Amino acid sequence: MHEPSATTCFSFSASIVCLSVGEPLLGKTSPTASHGLRIQLRPSTMHRMVRAEDRTGLIAQMRRGALEYCVLALLATRERYGFELVQNLAEVDGMVITEGTIYPLLTRLRKDGEVDTFWRESSSGPPRRYYRITPLGTAALKGFRSEWTRFRSAVDQLLESAR
């Protein structure tokens, strides 16, 4: 008789990988393999990747995934400085972010060539760094809009059919 198994599961790509110690390895019964490592792959969805107590983290993950395109959408209408972007996003329910989130994102977008920056004098303090969308950023936003519409429609369709 062997000890009860200990199982650890983690998400990997579209599957959940479970590692079990203390169960027979691949059904072998030899003494050397009887307490081996078993890998079990199970189909997964985003719902299964997030524990029930971590559902609020799911909203944060979705926000992070869409945030760069929300910033590009704001910049597509006009040039803005960093803190102004934070304020504009905070006006939208569910999009509250901090400067600690926006500035690393803006730096990455600049390095990726999706935004340009320039300095402009401010009437109420030191000069401000402004951001504007580039043609590459406009193309990325256009691609996201197309995919977002398709994805949102698919999710809405599934949610409605499950009522």
C-alpha cells in the first residue's frame, strides 16, 4: 500500500497540468516506479484557470489585456500626457489604473513604435511629456478593434445562450 498522493495543478496553454506524487507511474507496479510522477492533462477554460476565490483577479487580468488598446484609442483622438490618460481611464467604470501602471505601458508602447513622445510647456508647472499614436499604433488599434468585436460577439452569444 502506498501513501496518499499529493497533486499540484497549474495552467499551461489551453490545459491544466496536474503533477501527482505517490501514485503508480504510468500504471507500472515495479518497486522503483511505484512512487513516481504522473502528469495528467485535462481540457481547460479561463474559468478553470482562476480559483473561485480569485475571481476579482480575473477582472484585473482582462483589464490588463485590453488596457494598451484603450490607451491607443484615447491617443487616436488627440495627444495626451501620462497623468491625463490615467484621469481619462478613471472616468470609465472598471478602468481605474494608477500612474505605476500607465508609465511602464507607455514606455513599452514607445519602444514598440506604437506611440511617439514630445515635450510641451505647461501653464501650470514644468513641461509635460505628451504621447501621440503612430501609424504602427493606429494599425495595431485597428486590428484589435476587429478582433475585439468578433471576440465580444462570441462571448455574448455564449453567455446569452446559457441563460
